[in-house]
Amino acid sequence: MDKFRNYEVVFSGLKEGKHKFQFEINKAFFELFETEQEFTNPRITADVLMDKHSTFLEFWIKTEGVVTLVCDITNEEFDHPIENEIKVLVKFGEVYDDSDEDVITIPSTDHAFNVAQLIYEDVSLSIPMKKVSPNVADEDLEILEKYSPKETEDQAGEEEIDPRWEALKKLKDKN
């Protein structure tokens, strides 16, 4: 976690109440995760608002900016806006636990909370599965739809069942 040190929100020593933090998210940030990205040239700002309470912390992380995507249809690059906000409750416990998506438990001995993973997931989930440039004409989309494979009635119905499984099912139904 040392390489993510710049994305720690140190809450130890802060008074109870709201505190603001801001992080610039660029290519170097995503290189820390050592994964291949579906986008290039990220220019994003992550605004983090932490509300410190005596027994827990509330985080609101708002990401805004632009990434460059490659259009699935034309293969041209285009800028895609990123805008998302998440809320996470951080409570104190014995060990780190992030099994609940809305509540993260950190050891009560911690003095800081690292927001890098939350920012990474927030941006990654903002990337659409189908990347279509806003410059693609409606006529092109209509032509693409016209010649795309269609689901036939045979495909829409039940799948063909292997006769061996059908025989076993009959045995099961008799019991």
C-alpha cells in the first residue's frame, strides 16, 4: 500500500466535523494499479468530503473529469465525461473488512484511510460497456442495427436439452 500513500486521508488529529480533500487523477494514478485500462488520457478530479464522528467516518467521493475512449464502431478516439459520486461509511473494528460495499471496517489502530481503491473503482465503473462516439451519425447506427444479427424465434425459445439429461429428469420426477 506504500505506493498509494499520496491517496491517504489522515483523520487522526482532526476535529470532529467535515473536512475536504482533493486529488488529481491522471495516467500515473492508474499505472499504480498495474492493470490495463480501457481508456487513455484521464483528466479527473476526485473531491473527497469526510465527516468525522467519534465512532465512525463518512466519506463522499465525487469524481469529475474526462477520459479518452476509442469508439467501438468507427475506431476514432473521443472524450467521454466522467461524473460519479459514492458514499462510504468507515467504522472501526478489529481487522480490515470491505465485504459490505457501503461499509468498510478498518482497524481501530489506523490513523488514515486510503481512498485510492474507491476512486479507481468509481472511475472504472463509469466507463460504458459500449463505447460509441458522439460523432457517429444516426444513419450509421441505423445501418449497423439493420445488418446486425437478429435473434430468431428458435433462439428465443427454450434451449435444446440433451436427451440424456431429459431421461434423468424423468427418473427424478417419478420419485
